[in-house]
Amino acid sequence: MRRTRTAVGVAAATLLLIVATGSAALAASGGTGGTLEGPTWVLKSYATGGAMTDVPSAVYASAAFKGGAVNGSAGCNVFSGSYTASGAALTFGPLATTMMACPSPQDTVEAAYLAALGKSATYTATADTLTIYDAAGAEILLYKAGVSAGITGITWHLRAYNNGKQAVVGVISGTDPTAVFGTDGQVSGAATCNTYFGPYTATGDTIKIGPLGSTLMACPDTAQQDQETQYLAALQNAATYQVQGLSLEMRDASGAMQAEFAGVAIAVPASTSTPAPTVAPTPTVAPATAEPSTAAPVTEQPTVPPTSTSGSAQGGGVPFGLLLLVAGAFLMTAFIDPLRRLRAR
């Protein structure tokens, strides 16, 4: 009896061990593989503190895979490096990033995102979703396939660009290269020191920019001149683009990052036109009918002319100067003539 109980106990323990091992293996199995290349994968949530946390709407983080190379936005800076995918296994090589200082919450997302990429073990990719798991089979990153939005109506401020030396670098502090894509098929902006302009076409997620022209001012130093030249070259190398909210990425035909921008919507001024004033119709006045007057007749009084205090005539009065002349003649007659008579005697 004891042997039977012992055998049953051993069998039960073995069964539990098998179930536990199977469950652990299932949990640790992680992803099932799939196709990584093609979409720009936009990060939607990431693991932190043992739980998945949504990426804030103001933060854009991404990843694009092409021929063993991966690059994207870490949330603020741009990263690039290598990856290895075999079956469902996925690991990343050392990743390089630009070194811009990032505000919150971009810095929080960036640190967690880059750390999670370093823990990648397996993945599952479908047409519109990419999930990355760690070695324990726990979900650590969740992406959705990006859908490109419109490129016009926004001033795009450059954050990083391809310097043509197989590196994506941040912009020089104190400079603000930009791009504005018009609805008329023209692009313009600040190159760094000069202003550039030229044609572009955008269809779906493909884009072609150039040839570009620019003004010809000298830059204050070689670093800014190099940045300007490399930025304009990167724009003209772009073959695809991805807009997610106020973030814009441009890549060449091989999938290499060419430029990464943060956008500011262009305000559309409100209409200032003044409506034409409404003119009221002119009222029609009926002709007046003369009524017989019943008032007593008014006797007109003679008008007394005002006394003049100046040498000019006022209301028909005698000029004061004329009065003085008459008075002088009278005095001469009254006094001078008697004197002449006395002398004659």
C-alpha cells in the first residue's frame, strides 16, 4: 500500500513538473517571427516597472529595418545600428545615437526604449503590429505600422540629418534649419546660413526633392557650412517619408535615415475683411402743402447801423477818416484865413 502511494506521489510530482516546465517553455517562447522590413514601425507602448506604458502623444519613437540595419527616432534623438533576425529570434547590435539634450517626457521614453531594445530576444510581426519580447517571453515593446500623414501646412525644424559619412548627427546648437512644403509643389526653408528653394513631389509615402537652389551668403564658420551642404544633400537623397503627428522622417531608397524633423503647425490668419456697409434707402419726402397763415403781420423795424470803432465802413456808416479830414479843413478855414487878413493890413 505504501509503495502504491509512493508511486502515485512520484507520478503526480512528475506530472506537475512536466506541466510547470511546459508552461515555462510556453511563456518563454515569446514571438513567432514575421516580416520586419517594409513599414516604419511607430512605438505605441514600452515596458517599465514590470508593466506596459503608453507612449505620450507628444512623443514620437520609431524603428525601420532594412538589410541588417535599423534606425529610427528614440523619442528625441535618432539612433542607428545593426540587428540580427533568425526565425523568431531578434537581437540588436550596439546602437549609436545623436546627443541632443531632451526635455521630459521625451527623455524618459528614450531611456526606456533604448534599454528595451537591448533586452530584445524574440518578436512577432504582422501586417500592422510588431511586438518584441525579452528572454523570459515578456512583452517589452509594442509598435504599429506607421501611416504617413500630410507634409504641408507645417514648418519642419531639423533635429538630425545624414552627414553623408554613414552617420546621422544632430544640428549645431544655435542653428535652425527648416523645411516648408507648399501646396504648390515648392519647398523652401533655412539651410543653416542661407535660404533654399526648389520643387518637390510627394505621392503616398514616396518623395522626391530638388534640384534645390539657395542664396550665396558665406557661413560664419566651416562647421555651419558643412552642415548646410550636408543637409541639402540629405533632402535631395530622400526617397520616402513618414509623418506621425508633428514628427517627420525621411529615408533614402535603402532605408537609411536622411533627415528627422519636429514640426510646428503654421497658423492660418483669420479673415480681416470688413463687410460692406449696408446703405439705408433714402426716405421719400412728400411735398409740403402751403397752409394759410393765421399769424398777425409783423411790422419791420428800421435797422440802426452799428457804430464803427475802426476806419472801415460798418453797415453803411461814414468812415472815421473822412470825418477827420472834414474837421481839419474846417479848422484851417476858421484860423488860418483870419491870420492872412491881419498880415495883409
